[in-house]
Amino acid sequence: METEVFAYLDPGSGSMIIQILVGGLAAVGVTMKLYWRRITGIFSRGKKVEEKS
């Protein structure tokens, strides 16, 4: 039994999908930058992470 699926992505939908992907990657990058010392502190041996206040 075959079913045909017709899908059309207009340029506006494609642009929106690309913006969502780029925005998500940017958010991950900013989050990684903000928490980089804590992340590396978890994997470093015996070194304490100093927090700035």
C-alpha cells in the first residue's frame, strides 16, 4: 500500500527554519561561553574554580 505525501516549503518557511537553527546555535554558544569556567572546573583535577562577584 503506497501513500503519496505532497509537501511544499515556501521560501518564508525555509527562512524561518534556518533562523530557528541559527538562533539555537547562537544560544548554545552564549550559554557555553557564560558557563565555560564551571564546565572546565568539573573536569580539571584538584583546581578550584574562582567565582567573580
